[in-house]
Amino acid sequence: MQNFSYYNPTRILFGQGQIAAIAGQIPAGAKVLVTYGGGSIKKNGVYDQVKAALKDHPWLEFGGIEPNPRYETLMRAVALVKSEGVDFLLAVGGGSVADGTKFIAAAARFDGAEPWDILAKHAEVKSAVPLGVVLTLPATGSESNTFAVISRESTGDKLAFGSEHCYPQFAVLDPQTTFSLPPRQVANGIVDAFVHTMEQYMTYPAEAPLQDRLAESILKTLIEVGPQTLASPQDYAARASQVWSATLALNGLIACGVPQDWATHMIGHEITAEFGLDHAQTLAVVLPGLWRNRRVEKHAKLLQYAERIWGIHDGSEEERIEKAIVATEAFFESLGVHTHLGLYGVKDAALAPQKIAARLEAHGFTKLGEHGSVMPAVVREILASRL
Amino acid sequence: MQNFSYYNPTRILFGQGQIAAIAGQIPAGAKVLVTYGGGSIKKNGVYDQVKAALKDHPWLEFGGIEPNPRYETLMRAVALVKSEGVDFLLAVGGGSVADGTKFIAAAARFDGAEPWDILAKHAEVKSAVPLGVVLTLPATGSESNTFAVISRESTGDKLAFGSEHCYPQFAVLDPQTTFSLPPRQVANGIVDAFVHTMEQYMTYPAEAPLQDRLAESILKTLIEVGPQTLASPQDYAARASQVWSATLALNGLIACGVPQDWATHMIGHEITAEFGLDHAQTLAVVLPGLWRNRRVEKHAKLLQYAERIWGIHDGSEEERIEKAIVATEAFFESLGVHTHLGLYGVKDAALAPQKIAARLEAHGFTKLGEHGSVMPAVVREILASRL
């Protein structure tokens, strides 16, 4: 087991009716900025619940944070935080709203010239406006981690940052708030949580049997409840397990003491930036190809995955690994998330291998994966197999 | 899944050499009281590592905290904290030292007449001296939870309390610091962590498949690495997995959204107070008897446990359950932790059923377990089967 440091102070308020509890979590008298996305919270009752919970706090709102939240949009919120003297940020939405709000929190207190440097130059985040999250889309884990991914419209960049100052102080996870999500977003959330788990699991053995089993617990649960919750969106129990799985997939726990990959995510971010696919769609495209390409490096863990998750015991080692990859592709496809670029009707998909590899090079990401072996030539190979 | 609130802000610093990191976790200039037990830390090098790490802090020490830490002893430390103006407590030891130090932290800031009321009358803990832990015995999980169990010599009581103010700010878990532990303490730690997990798992199905699997992950890992680490105390990987399993068994995570039992612990505390058995020894005695007695209530989970943990698929449901209970007893015995009172050479063991039930009644614990069905008559039945 590798040495590690683990710290996660986000208070999770999980279950039906928990939005009412937020008033007790925000300091009395604090001026709150409620941030949200496209306005679905005004249709599904969440906005009204938040409004009722904040009845004793002064508050204002900032809507319109996009999926793949944009720097340009977020900087308008930063100006509002400063001009209005906002003390607390309350993100109400999915991972994009949470990510965007973390950036607003950091940028509003940033003492450098240009907050974009937090993303582009890893400028240090020394403080942030305190924030909380009311989660309405189980997927990214952003509600209880330090990370955010932000896009810049003017340059087409999509970059990440993380800071302990950006840990949400609390996260409300009421599965009922997610019942009205479109199936595509639910399916994307399942794939996203699944691949988050994989980025921390599918590497090489690290004498960490507990961590392996914790990751496998999340994988098995997603495989079990994913189809259930997609078929029966109002099934509270299934959705609750999906929500909790997505949070635990990326709250730092399963990363403790083990190597991590993240090549699939890095390649996927560039595909979203270049071709506009949903984040989870890019992961479903890349992951199986990356596994086939890196099957020597990942041999032992792919075999373990085949056996423990899919119960595959027959055939040669190579056959078992291939069966597990095929099973994973079938799982994604069963959720309606396609695993090849061609199935998304992408224009000029044939150019993807060159374009995406070039984008990664331009961003300096030339040695991805747990061994640093996913270089531009490997990215081209992987994507050539996913057209 | 039940509603829940989860909050655990303890920073885990895990691995070789991490004691050196504590200096950065304690405010500069804070006056530190280092608390410890019987002095083993002065023989195994841990004291010297702590001393080196604290070279820039003013600090003093308080040794002699007992296994089953005593109120009378701890109140002497409270007096020291007050007279010396201590700002930070650093517990160096196992669960007893951590528990005792949490009580010192709360009692030193208690504004009532008698700090014993925190235990006996559930008096509110409104603040506590900040504390950190350097763990040298993996067992109780106390290093990253709010709980403490304290004994009072004058009355023979053993009572628990918990407060968020008593969360350690950090916990150093260096597996190497545990290499010199006597085998009995290592074995006790494995059993303790195993039964902690069971108190949160072996109840009834609660539509919480992820939580079930997380608990099962800890159980399987303990069954796998427990015998390894007992046989090869210097095997870093095995000990590291034991340490991390013990922490995760009782840091709040696997309790999220599920019913809990804790009857075994409540009965066990009284056995320690009455007969002087080690805590883990009492758990190994009680748990199998409690399961047999409550096998109707726990039927579904006992079956699940039999299948998933021990791979028992053959026989009637009752036979499978009995096999799993026997396997659990055999596991404890294989570690050298006996599962019947008679094997501990206890004087007047035959009186245990009456005496322990009477003690529980005197403390008001007359409806234990996840259904409140473990009443004094049931306790007598359970213990009569464990003589």
C-alpha cells in the first residue's frame, strides 16, 4: 500500500426532505448566492424547497451555468459575489454547477491578475468563499471533493483544478430531486461514476486488498442498480444507491494508497472540447479501447475484474480479459451510452485520433496513465480503434 | 436506505514515516500535551519520533492511561491541561489512549459541575481542546471517530460518549509503529474491527446494497490479512491492510443509511467491567451466541453473510446459517481469541448470565439491538450458551 493523506470534511445530508436542513448549515445572517444551471430546478420543485429553506437568510441567485461550465459565465458570477458582498455560495444542480461554483468561490478570493491562471498555470488557491451543494444529478462526485473542470469558450480549452479550500461544507443528496432527470443524464451519471471508480482501480496490484474490494463494491452496485434506476426512475431505493455510489466513487476514499490512471478522463475532456460529446459518452468510447491497448500493463487487474465483477472463470487469461471488456461495453450500451464515436454521428470522426492526440500534446499531457505510458502515439492507436 | 448525516473531518496521514508530518498539523506555538499509556512507546521508537516531530512546539507529557481508561486518571490530566494552559492534545497509543484523550479534551472545557455527567447523564459537550492521534494499535477506530468509552474505578462503571467536538483533527497511521505489539493485542484488534463491522452489518436488509458490500469488503479483508499479520508481524502490506480496515470499520462510513445493532458491545462492556476480560475477548464470546439467539430477526443477513463471506451454498437455510456462525467462531479461535467464557478461566463464570443482565438493567440498557429485542431475559439466554 502506498502512503497517503486522506481528508474529506464535507458533511453529507442524505435522504428525503434533507434540503430543509441547509438553513442550519449556513451561518446565520450570511448573504447567500444560489447558483444553478438551465432552470430545471424551477420545474421540479427543488428551487422552491431551497427558497423555503433560506427564508431566514438574505440571498440572491445566479442561473445559467452551462454543462461544461464556462469561464466567461462564471466570471460574471464572480463579479456579482464581489459587488454584492456574498458570504456563502449554494450550488443547486449537478456536477457542472458544483464545479462552476467551486471556481467562483476560488476566483472571487483570488489575489492574482487573472483567475484563469488557477486552471492554466496551477496558480495557488489560498482561500475561497465557503460553499455548499444541493445535488440534483448523481454523477461526478463534485459535491464532496475538491475538483472542478472548467471550459473556456474563447480558446476551446477544458481544464481542471482542485483545492482543499473548495471542499463543499455540506452536500444535500435527496434522491427524489433526481427523479425528473432525462434518461440520458441518468445513464451518463452511471457511466461517469463507473469510470471514476475504474480510474482508481484498473491499474496494477498495489497490495491494497481492501481498496480493491471497496472499488469493486461500487462497480457491482452500479451494475446492479443502474439498469433498475433507468427503468424505474421513481424507485427510491435504486436511485438512492446510485446517488451514494456516485459520491463514494470520487470522494477520495478509494484512491487511498493505490496508483491512479485518469488517462480516459484526460482523453475524454479533449473529445468533449473538440466534438461536443457528453462527458460520460467520451468515457464510454475511450475506456474499452484504452484497456485493450494497455492490457499488458493492466493484465492482473483486468483478470481480477473479470472474475470478481463478471464472474468470468473460463478460457485463457487473454480470453477472460477480452470477455470482461466486451461485458463492460455491453453494460454501457445497455444504458444507451454508445461506445464508438461513429455511433454519435460525429462529423469528421476519422480525424479524431490525430486531433485529440494533438490537443493533448498542446496541453502538455504527453505521458498519461499510471505508468505515464499513454503518449500521443498511444492515444492515436486507442482512438483509431473507437471510430 | 435510511436517511443519514455523515461527517468525518479527521485527516488521515497513512504510511511509513508519517509521524514527522504532525508538526505541520498542529498550530505553530501551540502548547501540546502528549498523552500515552504504559510506556511501550518509549521502547518501540514512537516516543522518539514524536519528540523529533515536536521539536518546534512547547510540549509536556502525561503517561499512564490504562487499557479501559479510568475517569480518575483522566481527571488528573484535565487538571494538568488547565494548570499548564495546554492548547492541543496529542494522543500516542491505541484506542484507550485515544478514548481517554477525547474525554480529557471534553472535560477540560466542560462548564458543568462534574465531567462524569458527560458519561452518566449525557451532558452536552459544547467544546473540546483540539486533539490529534498517533495510532499504535489498530482496533477501535477511535482515531477517526467521535466516540470514547471510559471506566470509573470507584463504581465499576464503563460508559460511552460521543461528540463532534472530539473528532481528532488528524490521525497518523504508520503500520510500522504496530510491529512490536504483542500477538494478543494484534488478535484483539482484528476481532474488534470485525465485530465493529458486524454491529453495522448484521441486522436486516435495508435496501442498501453498497453499504452491505463495503462492510463485506472489510470482513473479507480482515479474514484474509488477519492470520497473515499475526503470523508475520513485520509484513508491512498485511499490517497496513489491517490498520486501514480497523479505521474504516468505525469511522461512520459503513453505518450510513443502515440499521445498527451494538448489543454485543453493550453486553461486552459489562463483561469487561465485571470479569476483566479484554474488550475483544468479550465480543468473541457474545457475538456467536447473540446470532444464534437472534437468528430469526437476522435471518436474511446471516444467509447473505454465509454466502458472500464464507462461500457457503449447500444445505438448508438454517444449516447454512449455523455453518457461518461456526466459521466465525473458528476464525476467532484461529486468532487465539476464545469464544466461551470458560476458556478464560473466569471465576464464577456460571453467574455471568445473571450478573451481566443485572448490570445492564442497572444502567438502563434493557432494549438492545436493532429491534430493541435484546432484553435482560435474552441476555441471560445468550450468556448461558457461552459459558
